[in-house]
Amino acid sequence: MITSPGMTTADDHRFSIGGRLERWEWWGLGLVLVAFLLVATLIVRFGAPLGWDESVYALRAQAFHEGVPAGNYWQSYRAPGLPWVAHLFWINGPTVPYLRMVVVGFGLLLVLSTWALARRLFGRRAGVIAAGGLALTPALLGATTQFWPDVPGAAVGFTALAVFVFATHGRRASWWVLTVPVLVISATFLRFGAILPMFVGFVGIAIWRRRTILRSLLPVGIAGVLSFSGVAAVLFLPWLTGSDVSPFSARVSRIRSWFQGFADYLGESRDLIGSAAIVIAVIGIVVAILWARRGDIDAGAFFTSAGIGLVMFLVIATVLHGEVRYLSPVLPWLWVAAAPGLALAAEALPPLGRPAVAVALVLVLVAGGTDFGRERNRDDNKALSVMRRAALQISEDAGGRDCLVMTNRVAQVSWYSGCSTRGFNTSDLVLPEPGDDVVYMLLVEADRRQPEGDLREAYIAEAEDLLFVLKQGWRDAEVYLVYEPIGSG
């Protein structure tokens, strides 16, 4: 029977992840972590230019580093935690791989927390299986190798839930439960949306561990009050996050279409269920259901883990439009629930054949993750490389002068060019006043939020010169000189 290690020993009365690690665990977990870091580093190494959201967070990290306020690219619905963390490690300058590797570090934390929780609930073999499956799931690798706050928020939020499970494992809750508020508030700073999956997780765990909690109302109650108060302060007090309005108000105003996520995820089903990793996880859950009903798996732990993951998905799909990265908090629970079933399936194999099967599966998952990263980088390069080249050439043309670029890619062009940026007015011809900046205009073929038709021609007619046209991928980019600085020449 796969149950929590040490269920009837003194281990119940202390904070533990299930006893000492055996030698094979060190090797197994080490292989998982090396595989994860290898694939993630390769994806980052050959990564595409920064996307829109990535550029916003990169510019905010740079502003933290320089000690200046955020520019017009920053909105109150964005959490400042990730760029603030990134600026603490601003060692080699603002390079894109460096920024993305900061998120890889959070991904490493998520893998380790998943290993620890699965190990505590279902045993040593399940812990290694859960960590390996999560580490090489393409959907997670994709989110981990971009400068987005989804994985950081999920990693710290999942760690908070795991600590809550560890602290409530025995007859009475451990006072380690008082570390949970620190993690909860940190996760909220990293991503405001992290509060929803954390809430689902805490409710599910509290229902499961209700007897332990009722015997330990003082520490658990203090932890709950501190967590709730801290999250409320972050979401409702603008000055804590340097916002103009409260993050709660800003986030609520962006909920445009309830239940849109279900349709979106259906359209992205290939990325969700088309990978070998997700297929293996689903097989593990099916096996676990059968064995849990027979009593060979801790049914309470299994159905709590699977239920939390399912409800998290439903909540996220209900309140947000669907992007695979938004499911970062769900994937660890998927693998925690799948791990005991896969561990039992592994017991059916000959002892000498288990390492060979494990290595073969890791190689398959590594190949799948690497292929996913290569395909995504290729697509993103087609879409974004011409914009990056244009921004870099604008920087070269400016030659250190103060500069302003009119563009629809405000954050990305600002990052790569070093110039100030402003968007187009797409309903009327509006140009900046001539001043001390050299003013450029960047138009990228087939991009949104640009003037079209006669209005586009009107903008072009106001320019002094067409500086260059770039062709790359499937888009052309045109850069115009609008004004030279007053008094130049």
C-alpha cells in the first residue's frame, strides 16, 4: 500500500518530507534536475526575442535596477515581484537569457516542491516520478523559459500549499505552519492571480486535514489570519505595489469574458494533451483511481490532490482567457496525483528493468521538451525578429541621442532600442511635438494597433525620410525618420 511514510511514528509530530533520502533517490532526483536544467537552458540559449509581456517585465526590472519610476508601459494589474527579484541579480547586465534563467530558477523550486509533496504523500518512488514528469512537461517548460510571472507565482504558491500539508500531517499541526503566510504573500507579490489557485488548494487541504486543524486552531488560525491580512493589503493598498489604483480593482476590470478559457483551452488541446508527458500522467491517474478504490493507495491523499488540480483548472478557465502558461499551478497537482499510479505500475516491472525503463522515459520526455522549445522558438523568431532588428538599427542611427519611437510594440521597441516609445492614435493623425528627441516611426507588416489605409499614408506623409526597410520571417518592417531634434543640422 502506498501511503505517507512514517504515519504511525514520531515522524507524525514534526515537520518532515518523509525521512532520509536513500542513495537511489539522490541519483534519481539528480537525473531529473539535470535533465530539467539542460532542456530549459537549451531553450533559453536559442530563444526568440522578448514578447510583449516579457518586455514589460524586463523594463520594470531595469527601472528597479536604475531606481527610477516605471514608464507608461507598466499597468497596475501587473505584479512587481518578478522584476523586483530579477533586479537583485542584475550581474551581467540586462541580457534576455539572464532574465529568463531567473524564471528557470523558480521552475527548479516548483520541481523540488512537487517531489517533496509527492514523496510525503505517496513514498520515495512517487516523489521522483512526480518531479521527473513535471520537469519535462512541455507546457511547463514553455512557461519556465519565458520572463513571465506565471511559474514564479505557481512555484511559491505551490510551496506554500506543500508546507501546509507537511505541517498538518500529524495528529496536531506543527508550528511550521506559521511560515505559510510568508510564502502566500510572496506568491501574491509575484503574481496577483496566484491567490486563486492557492485558495482552492488551501480549501481542499483543510477539508482533508480538518481533524488535525480542529485540534490545532491556534497555530492554523494565526497562519490563516496573517495570510488573509497580508494578501488583502497587497491587493487593496496601491502604495504597497507602487500602483496608481489597487491591484484588485485593476485585475477585476480585466475580466472581460467569463468561461472564455474553456473554449481557448479546447483550441490549444494539442499543447495540453498532445505531449507524451501528459499522456503518461493521465495513465498514472487512471491506474491510481483503480488502486485507491482497492485501498493500495492513500485514497484521501490521492483524491485531494486530483480534486485540487481539477478545481484549479475549472476556476482558472472560468475567470481568465485560456493560455497554457496560466495552468502552471495545475500541472504539479496533476503529477502528484499521477505519481502513485505510475509507481505501482513500475512495481510490476522486473527489478533490473526499472532503471532502463526510467532512463528511456526520461530520454523520450527530454526529446519532447526540446522539440517543443525548438518549435516555439522558431515560430516566435519569425514573428519578432524583424521588430528586434529594426529597434537595434534605430538605436544605432540615434547614436546616443535622446530618441522617441512611434510604434505599436511600445515595450519591446523600448527595450531593444533604448528609446522612449509611444503608441499610435489609430483614429486620427497625432504626432509628437518637435523637441530635443530624434523621432522615429516603426511600422511592422500585419501588426495590430497600427494605422491602416489612408491614415497610415497620412502618417507616412508626415515623415521626413524612409530610413530603411527590413525583411525577415514573414513580416517587413519600415522605419521612418519623423523629426530631427530642434536646432540640429
